[in-house]
Amino acid sequence: MAKSTDHPPRPAPSFVLFDCDGVLVDSEPIALGVVAASLRECGVDISDDRCIREFAGLSQEASIRVLTDLFGGEIPLGGWPI
């Protein structure tokens, strides 16, 4: 006897949508909030809002240049691979 929660098999989807450029979900503020938290763990005094203002839209290389400018050439990143 079939359980009441059993469902007939579903057909395979005809396509899968990946949102890799922020059209459906703008994940950059979330990601930069994580970056800000990581920087704070390394001793950098930076808020989530400032991190978003400084780094939104930048590549990793450009972000490192901004960090270098902000902290006078010394980036206190501990063991971060840069």
C-alpha cells in the first residue's frame, strides 16, 4: 500500500537556471559582509558598510590595492593567502 506522501515521479527538468551575475539575487553585500568579518578577525577595523563601499565591484587584486592604501602599505591579514 502506498503512503499518502508518495508522489508520482517527476520528469527531469528541461533547463536549470544559474544566477552567477547577481540578476536574481544580489549576493555581493552578503559576500562583502563575510569579507569584513574575516578582516576584523585579522585585526582590521572595518565595518560591513565601509567594506561594501570600498570593495563592491572590485577584483581581488584591486581590493588588495585598496587595503594597501587604507592601511599605509601594511595589510594585517595574518595567514590570508593573497
